[in-house]
Amino acid sequence: MSLKTHTCGQLRPEHADQTVTLAGWVHRRRDHGGLIFIDLRDRWGITQVVFNPDISTEAHKVAHDLRVEYVVKVTGNVRRRPPGLENPDLATGEIEVLAEEAEILNPAKTPPFYINEDSPVEEALRLRYRYLDLRRQRMQRNLILRHRVIKFIRDFLSDEGFIEIETPILFKSTPEGARDYLVPSRLHPGKFYALPQSPQQLKQLLMVAGYERYFQIARCFRDEDQRGDRQPEFTQLDLEMSFVDREDVMDLIERLFTAIVEQVSDKKLLFKPFRRLSYYEAMDRFGTDRPDLRFGMELVDISDIAAGCGFRVFAETVAGGGVVKGLNASGCGGYSRKQIDELTDLVKKFEAKGLAWLALPAPGGAAQVGEEGAVRSSFAKFLSDEQVQAIIDRLDGKPGDLLLFVADRPEIANEALSRLRGTLGERLGLRDPNVLALCWVIDFPFVTWNEEEQRWDPSHHLFTAPMDEDIPLLDTDPARARGQQYDLVCNGYEIAGGSIRIHRRELQEKVFNLIGLEMEDAKQQFGHMLEAFEYGTPPHGGIAPGIDRFVMLLAGEPNIREVIAFPKTQSAADLMAGAPSPVSPEQLKELHLKLDL
RNA sequence: GGGCCCGUGGUGUAGAUGGAUAACAUAUCGGCCUGUCAAGCCGAAGAUCGCGGGUUCAAGUCCCGUCGGGCCCGCCA
């Protein structure tokens, strides 16, 4: 940096009496008429520059014209600040630079929003002027964190014998999974490349190729609707290993993620080692395969008590093969009818028919079930005192608690209660943003029944291996077969998914057969894979953690746009550049395309 | 494809039930000011209330449509 001798975050008392040159942006300007103070900012920090007309009238004149975000170069002497004038909020606060020369390298228009404070700004405006938004402390902090995480991953995996290999962005479309982004081919009229949804096939082929330990910080593309944790293009740590079982992959990832959290972030790990749940256990106890384990409030099955009780909704649900499950919203026993109605509206959004509730009065009220005022409830009056007490005991109900129940098909009861649990956890302040609860979910069902298509779909992807001992079940009872799949879950987000792959052609064909993929179609779509598998394929498996999501959690941000330099909006648009945009008729013609709008 | 929320000087907000000059903070511009660090004090300028239409004597406010942003359902192997 020949235009500056030091950064704006560098100078300390030991630099006193040195002549230095700094360059950066005007962060703030304080004009006293005589003295002018400038907070000069660059990527490394802020340094106060003092312009005193007694030292240099020329420099003082320049300072008079300075405005926020001007780019300037200043040369001057470093000195310790006079006693009592230090600024403890600034890393460089013990010194200041007395300007002797100053040069405006580039003036700046008044920015459309504050850059020198992290005050709220409408997100559309931030995205339109993203290059200015990125100057702000919040974004700078997030992008630096992201860099440190990725650097850490590269170093860690390199030390573990992995090599980073780039795979193509222009690849082949396959109808499985998400919608592909397509790229028309000029040289092959009527044909298209697809941007990869992930380098899945390529990393498996690298295992066939004998690289044994591969990783990549890989950009992935999916043309689906956006969410706060989903962008059309996002970044995965893509990773694959040969001659391993699932314990090897999980062990590696567990060590990596533990080290990242402990060495790169200020968050606390709740579980060490990570907790493990089977898919069925996760569904049973939390109603979801990506539970937020920062708090309890587990789902409890009371179907046995509800069966044949006097409350017809309960009894008939159980009789019809459904379940009655509930949770204990501890301390919410004082909720008003209106508050409970709000919770009811929430579960109804997820197709539950209603929410049964039972509130236990706060301490000091009547004690025994059966006595006047012992409970408020939407259904207790239909049950015996013993049944009510059994339910309270089952949910460990204490005075002041609110017990909430959904009676429905298991999928609906789980979904509704899981959402309810999340909302209550948030409302009760149980989701500590400084804590990361990492857990493995394993033993997923190998396939799930697709009602509309009347066929089995792979739970993960179609190269995932079933558990060895469950292979016979593929012929007899596919629903009970488990896959060698593992998901890493953190605070209610799925942050990685992976599996041990099928490496034998017979088994792969058996799976194609099971999910109703004709061999002809399979050859058409995956011929290169099937062919490759015939040339000596090692047992292999891998995983793909989402970098954006994990950095979001490490940064404590509410969505992944905050950890992506140039993200897209919910409608997948770039508000800064104006993408997507129309193209010229000449471009279309060259690509052999006609628009049909 | 669907539901909900938001859009008012550059920025962030206020403007119940429609009522006359659209308020506040901050930024901007000018003046004063030699120890501030969110500098201070004085003054000025700055808004066709996202856009289009409608209801009404009267619309920032109510209705319809539309554009943009966000959250969510569907979707995301």
C-alpha cells in the first residue's frame, strides 16, 4: 500500500513522534472552526486526525472541505493524546495524528443512508446500494467472520489430508430434486447446461477417480422460491471421503464444527459431543427432523389416556388411528383466552383442527384436581379427575403451567406442535442466541411414500445407501428400511446433510427399481455414473454443510442475506445491478432462443 | 400459485374514528466556535405521502388495481 504507511487500526502510543501517512474514508467530521477533527476509517479501524491551522493552514483548508465518505490521504505526526482526552472506545484512542498534509483523493455524494452507524435502513435501499451497505460495521464484521470460517475450514481439512478440487458450474440437468437454472448452448442448438444444485455426482466421481478425500467451497444453484435461509445461489462445504463409514464422516465434521465454534466465534456449544437423535426420536419428541435443542418443552404422547376418555375429539382421534400429543408451556398458566386463541390460530395454519388446553393456576390457588378452580381447561370437564391428573403428571405439570394438546394424524400433530414449540420457545426467551445446540439426526427412513405419484421417493438422494442390515427390507417392507443418512442440525436449522453412498451397481439398480426409475431413464440421466461405478468404486460417503446458514448462526443474524456480500431479494432479483434483465435480440438469436411470454 | 405485513422530506419514524399550514429526530446547506469523539449553538432549505384509478364537499387516512420489499404456506431429492 504505497499510498499509506499504516492502517487506521494500527497506531499505538509506541508510534508517537513518527510521521505517518494514512488513507481511507471520512467516517465523521467535527469542525470547531479552528480545530477540525476527522475520524478516518479504513478496513482495519478508525484513527482520529486533528487539523490545526497553527500546524498547517493548507491541510486545515482541505479539512474544511471534507465531508462524510470522502476518500482522503493524510500525512502527519503521531502523538499521544493529551491526558484526559483519550478515547477508550477506539483501539487507536490513545493517539491521534496531527495533519501536516492532506489530499482529497475522491469526493463523495451524501450517502443515501448512514454508514457511520448501524441504524435500521429499509432492506431494499441497502441492497440497491449494497457497496455502501458493505461499508457498514455490521456487514464488514459478518464478511470477515465468513472469511475466517472458510479459511479455518480450508486449513483444517488440508491438515486432514483433503484436497480442494473445483468442479464445473456448467453441468447437466437432471429432473430430480429442485428446479435447475439452465444455460442455453450456442454451439448446440436446443440444448442446455444446468448450474449444479450441488456437486453431488462430481464428488462421487472424484472418489471413483481415487482422490479419497475431496472438499470444495462450492456454489450451488436452485431455482426455487426464497426464504430467509434460502437464496437462489448459496455456498456449501462439499466434502467426500472413501473407505469410510458414517462414524468417520460424523467424527470429522464434529471435530471441524467444534473447532470453528470454539476458535472462530464467541458462541457457546451446548453439546460436546454433539447430541444424537434418530429420526423417529426427533419426530416423536420434537415433531420435526430439525429440532431446536436449546430448550426442552418436548412433545408428550397421551394417546393411551385419551383413548376412550369422555372427550370425543380425543377418543375418536385415537380410535381412528391418530394421536393426541401435547407440550407443557411452563409458566404460561395465566394466559388469557385471547392469547390461547392466538396459539390456536397458529396450529390451525398447520392443519390442526384445534388446540385443547389445560391451565394450572399459579401457586397459592386451589391445589387438588377436582376442587373448585383447580384447573381451567377446554376439555377437563369431560374427563375423570384421575384422567386429568394422569395427563398433568405425564406432562410434569406444575402450578402456573399451560398444557396444550393437538389430536390428529401423527404428521399433523407433530408439525403443529413443533411450530407451537418454536413460537413458545421464542416468546419465552428460551432460544438463547449465544448458544449453539448442534445435534445429529440419523437413521432416516430410506424412502418415503409419495401419495400423489403413488411411488417411493428417496428421503435423501438416490445414491444414498440403505443400512446394510435393512437391504432385505427393500423387497419386503421399504417403509421400515433405514438409510445411511445423517443430518447436522443447529438451533432448528438443518446445516448439513450427507450419507454413505451406494458403490455397487446391483444395489444401485435395486434402488432405481424401488423408486420406479426405469433403467432406460436411469441410463439417460445417470449413465455416466453407472458406467463409472463399474470401474472399481471404493466405498465412500460425504456431507455438505451450508456455509451461509452456519455463518448466519455464528454471526447471530436473522437471515442469510446478512452474511452474503451481494444477495438477491425474495423474488431472486439483484436490486443493485438490476438482474435478471432482458437481453438483445441478437443474443437470443445466437442462442437459438425465441421468447414466448 | 396462495396468505399476512410494510411503503410519508436524504434516512428513521409520528400522523385513532377522513377535515384546512403533513409533525419529530437526524442528515444536508450557511453562520459562529481551538479539544471534540453521536461535538455544541444559531439559521435555512428540503415531501406532488410508491404509482394509477375510484368513493367523498374533502383522502397520507377508506375502496380497487398495480409496483417494490419482507415473513410464511406450497416448493426446496
